[in-house]
Amino acid sequence: MRTAKRVTINNLLLQFLTIFILITLVTSIGGCSAMLEDKDAIQELSFSHDGKKVVFDRCRNEGCQIQVYDLETGELAAYQSSKNERWTMGKYSDDGKKIAFSVIPVKPKGGLDLGNMQIAVMDADGKNYKKVTTGPGAKTSPTFSHNGKKILYAKAAYIREKGRTPAAQYDAWEINLETGAETQLTFCKYFYMGYLSYFPDDEHFIYWGDMPDEYEGVRMMDQSNFKNKMIELGKKGMNVIGVVVMKGREMIPRPYHFPPNTFAQSPLLSRDGSKMIYEKSQSGEFYLYSEDGNHRYVSGGGSINSAAVSPNGKLLALISVSLKINTYTILDGKLQQSLYLPCAPKKITNWSIPPKYKNIYKMIPEEASRIIN
């Protein structure tokens, strides 16, 4: 009982840290911020459709952009939002023709209007920009279906006016891009929800949810009845906490079985669904899931605030302390590239580049050489 309680408390602390990172993102307070220094930080990582580029948010003194770094050529390009909007969490479609992202309105007197965030899409070249969702709520983590006809995203029903946690009560939603219909798929009011991905059939999807506020109308504060609901789910081989797989609104019995005390989170799927990478609890360590139970450590550890897997399932990319992006081959965990912000050497304790890695350490340019839109 004490162990379970300790895990719950640790999970709560983790989520406060996660939300604090979100606040950092939306207020442009970066990992390289300090008195008399420019602010510079990166968050919200994904790969391009072909795995040749990494996409991320970058916030500096002058504002935030969705930036695109070419792993082969070193070119840095960017999507630039208008002055009255903040664009974030970019994700390409499977064919690379479109990009989906979240749009945060900027209030007339300054600050960000999280309660009116929307999901938008545009062509990869920046043309045909269009908001596709409507209504209130913080809408995050958009991802295209494989056929490009739907977008899965998380939506927070509750926006706080004050406090360190700006949004809560997250659930998974889906928008049909052909009809415009928006459908709520989960009803758990999670304190935090993320890492949503479709499986190849575009019906099943996976996500990570933590601290649900209710299930089937029973609130967590009603501890006895909520506990009974969780026990009922457990007997069916299901759980609304942690890594969850759904088909539409139907919860699927656990297709993944993790080692005891692992508390898997942050699931990452390859495009064909054959590979699943997960993070072990709060460790920042990522493992390749194996049906035989021999889950293999890939890489990570420490302050990892965003992760992504290339569509072909060959590369794992991790953002560390908002200062650098490391990419590793999933097959052997070998470091392929380390992309770091110009201020990283000044801010990372005991910064050094091992001689054998000098050829793969590269600096992310100060400015994008090309604005895409």
C-alpha cells in the first residue's frame, strides 16, 4: 500500500512538472533563459513523413515557431504564425502533403487564450491554412490518420484562470476532415493526456492518460465506487490509467504487458504499428516493446521532455532539457546525431563532446534560413 501511494504521489509530481513545461512553452520562457541572455528552448518533437527531418517548437525572445530541421543537409526552415496566433505541435500527414498543428490565439492585451485553441491544417508548403475545429477547450497533440481523412487530438475541458496548471480534464477527440464532425472518444477527464497515435486501420488508437477524474460517470473523489470501477476493469484486462488502446469509444483489453512496477508511459508507434517504444515511469528511459517480455532498452534517461519515433520505426529522437535533440537507431541504441542549441554548452553541467562523437554533434542554426509559408 505504501509503495502504491508513493507511486501515485510521484506521478502527481511528474504531471505538475509536465504541465510546468507546457507553461514554459506557452509563455516563451526557454531552457537557455537567464538575465542578460536570449531565451531559447525547443519542445514538442515529431518526424517528417519520410523520417529525414525533425519538427519541433522553438521559442526565443522574438516569439515561437514550428521549425523543421533537415537531418541530412542541416537546413533549418520554419512556419511563421501571424502576430495574433501561436502555432505549436506540428505533425505531418503520412504522405507529407499536409501538416496539422494547434493554434493558440494571442489576447489583445497580451497573453495566450488557451481556452480557445483550435486544430488547423495546411499544405506542407504553407498554403491553404484552415482551422478545422471549433468551440472552446485547449486542443493539443494533433495527429493525422494514415489515410489523411481524420485527425486525433486531446482536448482539455477545463481551463484555469490561475495556478501553475493551465488546463485539465483531457479526453481524446477526433475530427473527420471530410464532414467536419468532431467526436469525443474517451470520457475520463484526465489530468494529463498525450502521445496519441492511430494504428494502421485508422480505427484503433493508443494514448497515455494519467489521473482520470471520472469513469462511466463515477468521480475519482467518490473513492470507494471509483475503486470498484477500476477493479471491474482490471478483471477484464483493461485499465484507463497509463497506456490505453481504444477502437473508437470501445476500450480494448491490454494488448501490451509490461514488467511489474514499470508504469509505462509515452507510447510511440511506428507507422505500421509493428514497433512500440515506451518510457519506463519517470526515468526518461525508452524501451522497445517485445511480445516475449524481453523489452530492450534503446536510450534516454534524465530530463527528457519530448520524444518521437520515425515513421519507419528505425530512429528514436529525444529532446533533452529543452536544449538538444538526440537521435538514436532503435536497432542498437547507437547515437546518430546530437543537435544542440547555441546556448547549450553554457547551460548543461559538465558539457563536453566525447572525441568519438565530435562528427555527429551539430548546432541548430540561430535563425531559420527559410520561412515555408
